[in-house]
Amino acid sequence: MPSRSSHRVIDQGLRDEVYISLVRSLYADPRTLIVGSSGSVIAAFVTAAITEHVAFYGCAVVMLLMTLVRAVDAAQFRAASRTIRRPSQAARWELRYTAFSSIYVFVLGLWSFLAFALHASAPVQLLAFSMTLANMIGVAGRNYGSRMLVMTQLSCAGIPLLAGLTLAGNSHYAVVACVLAPFLFSFKSIADKLRATLTTAVISAKHERLLAARLETALDNMAHGLCMFDQAGMLSLVNRRLPGIVGLPVGLAEPGRGIGRLLVRAQRAGLIGRTQLRSLVLAARLALRDHSEARLTTSLVNGRILELTFRTSDVTGTVVVIEDITEQRQQEDMIRQLAHYDPLTGLPNRSLLRAHLQSLIAEAGKSFAILFIDLDHFKKVNDTLGHPCGDALLVEVSRRLTALLPSASLIARLGGDEFVVIMPDMIDREALEKITARVSASLLQPYEIEGNAIVSSASIGIAISPDDGRDPDIVIRNADLALYAAKSGGRGCARFYDSSMIEVARARRIVEIDLREALAQDQFELFYQPIVAMKSGRITSCEALLRWRHPERGIVSPGEFIGIAEEVGLIAQIGRVVLDKACREAMHWPRSVSVAVNISAIHFRGDAVVEDVAAALGRTGLYPSRLVVELTESALMQDDALALSTLNRLRELGVRIALDDFGTGYSSLSYLQTFPLHKIKIDRSFVSGGRETQKDQTLLVGIARLCKELGLTVVAEGVETVGQLDTLARMGAIDEVQGYLLARPQPTAQVRDLIAAFAQRSLTASVERLPVRRSAG
């Protein structure tokens, strides 16, 4: 809806146009101006000849000159009039016209003044008076377009005329002057009213033309088709959009046709069928008869879907708005499809699954089995081969499930790599075990996707209704718990739900709630285990080890809660707490001692790990090189490119990076070459894991020397006896050691004392002061 300001802009534009038109009217038909002025000039020369007075000759000459000047001005305006577009340009021409005409009428008034003031003869006075009065009357009829011009002309001519009549010394003339004064004033009023009336009329006409043009433009550019029928039912208006929407042939929608005849011709032209014709004719007749709104949806022969809205009134007749809703209907169908089906696999989604479960449970005595199927390590497929391959794998899984399972089963995809199967009337556990075995075997067969051979096992959780629940949410939850148990049991297997699973889930939920409370109440503490240099015997670093001081359970080790924290998404928050506490504690140590913080693989793969490290350093003021970030191989193996990018950003901060537990799992020497590492911590299994064979020692020496060649600091973990320490010392390639022989994890106060104690003696002396451990060797 247009604002008031837009209306003001429109009105101003119209008034400017009208003003320019009024200025043009001043110069319109200059012949009448010349003829009228010529008559006055001739009369002036006649009075000069009669009186033979020089003043009369002067007035006649000036009037003649001004007539010529005004003629030239009119000719110049005619040449420049096409270039006048702005009110300021018109104002200059109005000022010129007013100036020239004012001089002219002033001389005209002066002529009348002289005729009466010099007591000229009656013919002279009559001639001067009548010509002046005639010019003044013409002001209202010709120059009403300029308020300024009317005022100046009446003043310049009227004042000298009235003065002359007053000074003539004739009482009759004085009476005429008194009568003439208001008469002259009425000329101004007449001119003002005429100008106002004409201006209003012009503006109104322009408004109507503008509104009509806008209406026509709006109708022709509206998205819908529109036609209007008069009260007799005859077509009176059609916009340009209508033929294109309906597909009407040329000439079919001409004004003057009846609505029934128009529809019949549309049917004969093959646009609509007979059924649609009857419906449309009936709707139109009802709308015309009842003067009410009617709405009808119809389909054309070409498949397009139209919605017709009939609106009838006593004044305007019937307006029919035709909207092409084909795409809208297609989108609605698509929305319904998306609301109930998975767009990737075409399987039912969670919404349709829930509705199906509700209908099964609503049927008295209806039993069914529900299988939750989850692909094992599906994320690795996405991470290594890309999401397109992952999507293709999901499609292939859905095809295998559809081909394998009975037709009565409903197969749904809940999202990610999780599928659900509903099997009605299936409660026999042996039969279900056979089915799940076939499903597992089928899904384990290799997939050929984009030239890649993919092998993926599946974990399956099974719940049976009504034994395992009569409510859809409960049945789904129990099947999900069974799936969790299958995944926890080693993956690639199936588990039936039993009541103990809910207890495990509740225990996990309690731990989750307690973890959130621990974060809120600052219940996490750090212990520190020193890392000692082989040569100097001094503590070079301390590894921060997390402990949870539970208000009821006491000290809880990380093994009991870290896995749950990772599952519920709290590990990054806990990691930030550890970073902050460790950096703050390190500020109390000598500058030569760094602090090592383990970063969870999940926290490391998150988006904010670099920002978290930078924030901890910024808050505590710890110099970046005194922070060692320890990572396990699992944190690096998921996405090499992402891991490398994150490590480079950490290194740019100035922190040092250590690879923990090297030599186990998927250890690869390529890590040493690819990633920007500073330290390698050799896993304790090489030192204290009962593998102290010559082969293991040779392997340990080889790893250590290779790392030394690459400029890496080598740390041996798990040193528990003096014999192990002596062996490591003889190798000559180990830079630092860590283990119970040197110190167990210590709380804050003790670790500070320990750092000071180690700083005062050599490693040998420090070990000699530990007789229990020495004898153990």
C-alpha cells in the first residue's frame, strides 16, 4: 500500500507539471497579445496627436517598444519551450513575462493618469480609460495562470488610473475611482478562483489518467489472470496474463462475450473437459445469482491446475481471478513426500514410522518386532571417501533390506546410517535371530561404489511389542537400547532388549547429569605426573591428569566418565576446563618446566580447539611454548587434511605437539613425516608391558633413533623399575622418561615440591632416594 510520503511526491510532481503548463499558457497564442497591444499603441498615438503633448508621445513610443520586446520574447519562448522540464526553468520565463508586461501596463496606466491629471479632452480621457480598463479585464481572462503577474499588472495599471481619476478634480471621476477600486480587486479574486479551479481540474484529470495507467499496468503485470463480467454476464475486461495462463486462442477472450459462451468455446478448443465445463458453468451461475464469493479448482487438459475465484457485486459485476497453482500443488506434494519419506533412499522417515507404530499398537492384540540397524564405522566412509560415497552406500543398504525382508515389513530410515524395520506378527525369537543373521550377512557383503570396494558390518537391536512396550516411544527407546548394547558388545552383532539395559542407560544418564553438575560446581581437579630428562635428572614437563572429585563417590578416574562425556557432547567443555587449570598451575612452576595436556580426539576434531587453546593461554598468561598438546593416533587418523590444518594452526600459536602412545594401534611412520610434531611418547608396553625381549628393545631403539634423526624429542612412558631405567639409559636415544619409578601423579601442592626437589639432584640421585622401587628392579 503506497505511503503518504509517496502520495506527496506524486502530487508534487503533478503540481510541477501543472505549473509548467500554466506558464506555457502565458505565451500561448502571441497573436492576440500583439493585436491587443497594437490597438492600445494606436490609441496612444491618437491621443498624442489630439493633445500634441510630449508626454503622450512618450507613452505611445514606450508602449510600441514594449510591444515589440514582448513579441521577441514570445518568439524566444516558442523556440525554447520544448526544453522546459523543471519548475525552475518555467519560473525564469514567468519572471521575464511578468517584467515586460508590468512595464507595458504601467505605461498604459501612466497614459490614463496623464489624461485625467492634465485635464485632456473628454475623447482622450475616454479612449485612455477604456483601453486601460480593457487591458485590466483581460488580465483575469488571459494571465490567471500567474498569481504574480495578475498582482503586478493590476497594481501597475490600476494605481495610476485611480490616481488620475482622483486628481482630475471632478467629483464624478472621484466616484468612478471609488467604484472602480473594488471592481479591480475583484479581477484578482476572479483570476485566483479561475486559476484554482483550473489547476484542480487539471490535477484531477492527471490523477485519473495516472491511476488508470497504473491500474492497467498492474492488471497486465499481475501474476494471475483476471477477467471481469458486467451485470449482464458479458465479458468487459481481460488482462494480458489471462490468455497465457489458460491457453486461450487469439480472439476467444474478446469483450462482449457471455461467460457461458466463453467457457463452451474453451471446451471446444480442447482446453477443458466436459466435467470441468459443467463445474465452471455452475460456479459462475451461482456467483452471479447469489452475489457471493465462489472458489473452484479445475484441471486443464494439458495437466495444468487452475484455481478460479469468483467475486460478484451489484456495482462492478463479476470479477474472476485465475491462478495457476500447478507448481504450488507440486510443491505441496513434495512437502508431503518430504514430511513422510527420506529424500535419499525413498524409505519412510521417523514421522511415518511413528504413525505406523501407533496404528499397530491401536489394533488390539497386534504384536510386532522392531529392528534398529546401524552401520558400523559408517563415519569412516564419509571421512575417507566423501559424503557422495556415503550416500550411495545408504541407498544400496536400503535396496538390500527391501529385497531381503518380507513385503509386510515397513523399512524406515531415521537419519544418518540408522535404519528401522517393523515386522508385524513377528514375536518368535528364533525366527528373528535367523532374519537378523540373514540381514547381517547381506549387509556384510562388499559394496562396489564409484570404483571402491566397501565392507561394512551392521549392529542390530531388537525389541518385541507388546512385551517390550505398548507405546511407540517406549518401543523405539528399547530397540535403541538394544542397539547400543550390540555396539558396545563389539559391533557386527544383534541383541534383544532386556530390562537390564534400561538400568545401564539410567546409570549412564546419572553420570551425564553428574558431569553437568561437576562442570557447574567445578568438581574437576588435575594431578600432575612429572616427565624427567635423562641427562639432567630435572623435571622438564608435567602431564596433567584429570580427576573428578565426586561429592558422594570420591575421586573418579577418567576411564569411568570420559567415554560418556564424549557420547553426550561434554568432552569439549571438560577439555577447556583442563586447559585453563593446567595453564594456571604452570604459571607457578619454573619457566623451564612445561605442562602437557591430553586433548580428546573428539575435541581435537571440533571447530574450536585452536580457539580454546589460544583462549586458555590468553587468560592465564602462560607462554605458548610451555604448553604441550598431547594427541593420540586416533585423533589424527580420521581426516589427515583436517588434522594437518589444525596442527599447523596450533603450531602457529607457539605450542608444542606430542604424539602419545606411539607404537600401538595403527601407528604409522608417515605420521612422523606428515605432521608438525615436537615429541613422540613411546607407549608403555615397550617398557613395562612384559615385552622386554631383544626384539622389542631393538624395535624401541630403532623408533627412538629415527625420531632423533627427525629432530623429535623421545619420551619413554611406563618406567616402573630401576632396571628398566638403566636399560633406557644404555640405549642412548631416549631423551625423557615418565613412570611410577620417578613419581606417581601428584596433586598441585606436592608437584611443586617435587619440581624443586628434582632440580637439586641428578636423576641417579633421585632414583637412589627411592629404595622400594630400586629393590623392585
